[in-house]
Amino acid sequence: MADAAALLAAYDARMRMPPTILPAGVTHEHDGPLLRIVGRHVGRIRAPRDVGVTGAELDRLIARQQDYFQ
């Protein structure tokens, strides 16, 4: 049985990194430490576990995502 650290590392490698294959009409773009994947019926954000910002800077990062997807 895989341990929790190995499972988490596999998840991080698969879900927090840029996708290797995107369907037609789907693109990705970076906003600081975040990766937005958009197009067709897709709108999601991928990010490292620690985005490296806190406080007001984190609030601005979140607000930009809210504004973008509004």
C-alpha cells in the first residue's frame, strides 16, 4: 500500500502542474503562482500547495481570480 506522502506527491504532480494535453479551445495562463485553465466549459485554477503569498497580497490574488471568473 502506498503511503500518504507518496499519494500526495502523485496528486501534486498530476493536479497542480500545467496540463500536458489540452482539449481544442482550452488554454492556460499564469497569474503569479496560479495557473488558470479556461475555455469551452472549463474554468479552473491549479496552484502549488503553498502559493507563497500572504495577507494583502493573497487577498489581491484571490480578488483577481474572482474578477476573472465573474
